[in-house]
Amino acid sequence: DAKTTQPPSMDCAEGRAANLPCNHSTISGNEYVYWYRQIHSQGPQYIIHGLKNNETNEMASLIITEDRKSSTLILPHATLRDTAVYYCIVRAVYSGSARQLTFGSGTQLTVLP
Amino acid sequence: GAGVSQSPRYKVAKRGQDVALRCDPISGHVSLFWYQQALGQGPEFLTYFQNEAQLDKSGLPSDRFFAERPEGSVSTLKIQRTQQEDSAVYLCASSLGQRGANTGELFFGEGSRLTVL
């Protein structure tokens, strides 16, 4: 699976949009971009994933550049409860199998009151 | 239950003791994963089951680590002769994992924090 690069930490004001970047310049055509987050003392939680189109769900939006070498996770109105480590993961999805996720160090997002 | 359940949440062991950590995945989930997370690091893959079959154990750090899922549901991670470097949070995750319908979403438990003195 392709390697990802994320900033180690970011701050965001409560109520503002949080934009978390991720570089994955070696991504292959069959690899998806996944985002998970881990709130302190909890297990990681799935947020969103995408292949090449932008995606949106109730938690966040995922913007993937046209060349797919980078992406941005957007939390539109950050709250204090969004303070967590955010992991960007690139992974191939094979029909009929479930491959493990490879986590990096992630970005510690701190939402400030 | 509604989510992945792990027990115990906290375990303190003396060096050399054996420990067993339990994972109850979401009912019907075919795939089960174990991860190890050291303080300040991201989770690292240990092993993967599809039903009762252990298909990948490449992440197990030594032969002191052993995992099983005999009936394809509950799984146990056993660590023999624990060492201080085994201190970590052990996370279990499950996935639906059905052929042709795998979105890759893993559901994680809250983890078991092991401290070896």
C-alpha cells in the first residue's frame, strides 16, 4: 500500500472548518483513500473513504485532487469533540478479501474553544 | 452487542506472566484483526482472521504471541512470558468482509491496555 504524509499537528477554532491535508504521491490506480480518527482512549473510528471523486457524509467531506496525489479531509464545523488523531490511509480494496489498514502517525487535531 | 467488545480494558502483569485478551466482534462479521498500539504511535497490524482461519500473522512480533478464533466469532490474543516491551494497547477490529461487498470499513473496539511491570 502507498505511503501517506500528514502534518503531525494542527489547531482549529471551534465552529470553524478544519482542513486536514494528506499527501499520497505514490498512490496506485486501485487504491482508495481512507480516513479514520482516534479520540483519546478509544479505538479508531471510520470517517470516510474515496477513490477519485469527492465524497461527503454526515461526518466530513473528502476532497481528492485530480491527479490523486493528495487529499483533504474537511470537518465543516469543528467542535471540541472532534479533537483527535486523524489518520489518512491508502489501501487497495480487493473483492473477496479484507486487507488490514496500515496506520501512520496521523495528525493530532486540537479544536480550541 | 452493537459494537466490538474487548476485555479486560486494563491488565497489569508481572514480567514473565501469561496474559489472554478477548475480543467479541460484531455479530456476523467475517473478518477480525488484532492491532498493537504503543504510546504515541499509530496502531500496528498483528494478525488477521477470516472466519476461523488465521490468514495472516505476519505482524506478530515473536512466537510468544498467539491468536485464535476457533469458532469464527470470539477471538483471544495470548501473550506468553510477557516482557516490558509488550506494554501497549491491543486493539481488535472486525469487518463484514463479504465477497464483493467489502468497503474496507473496520470497526474497532476500545482496546485492552496491557502494562507489564
